[in-house]
Amino acid sequence: MPGAAESYEQTILDLSDAQRRSYRGVAHELREVLRETVNYLAPDNDVVGAPGFEPEPGTKRPTQRQKALYVFRRRNLTNEEGSAPELSLSLVEELIATITRNTYSRGARDAHTLSSVAEVRQLKMWIDAVLGELLQIHKGRSSQPPRSLATDFAMK
């Protein structure tokens, strides 16, 4: 996802610019990085075609929350992860999906109001956490160090 990678890198540059007067565009850029990532990992047709999909009340298409849940549910779990009670997995998935949706909503609010650098930095930390989980960048891979978000976007 080269576009998401460039947008993400631009937000890092913008947040470090001491001369910047407005951060509204930065918040919008972060929100779009999250939206593009979720849409890439969970296209509408795939989510709608998943067993048990039901649109949320008042919607015609899958929500960002439903898309995040789809991503987490379709992952291949190891035997160790699969042995955890299904209820626990559902609760974790639901919590992560809720955080994803709340983070996306926060980005929408900040993108349409004047935002301080502190607010946008906080938003970036939340989006980093959600993207890290969606892209599995913190997942251990033998002796390899974890990838960065920018590296992971470039690989997509």
C-alpha cells in the first residue's frame, strides 16, 4: 500500500514540524491511513460474504468495526492460540474492533476541527496500536526484529 505508506510517513514529518500552525490535515491523513488499511485487508465483498455477516442497524455496507473483526477472525491461529476458550477470543476481537472504530471516529472529529499537536500525537499513538495489530508487525518471527509500520506498508 504505497499510498498509505507515503501518507503515514508524511504525518511523521508534519508532527515534527515546529512551524506548523494547523494539525487538522495531519489528523485527516492518519484517519485515511487507517481507513485504507482496513479496506485493503477487508474488502466489502469479502466481509459481506463471510459466514454470519449481518449489516449493523442503519448500514448497508460493512462498518470499519466489522471489517476489523473480519481481519482478526480470518487469521490462522496457532494451536496454542486456538486452545484458548472461544469466548475469550471473541472478547479480545470485540475489544480490538471497538478500539479500531473509536480511533477512526476520533480521527474524523479531529479532521474536522482545529486540533492541537498533542491531540494529533495521541491519535497517532492509537492508530499505531491498531495498525500494529491489523498488520501483525509485532508478531514474533524467529530471530527477526519487528518491522516498522512504514516497512510493512511498503511490503503490502
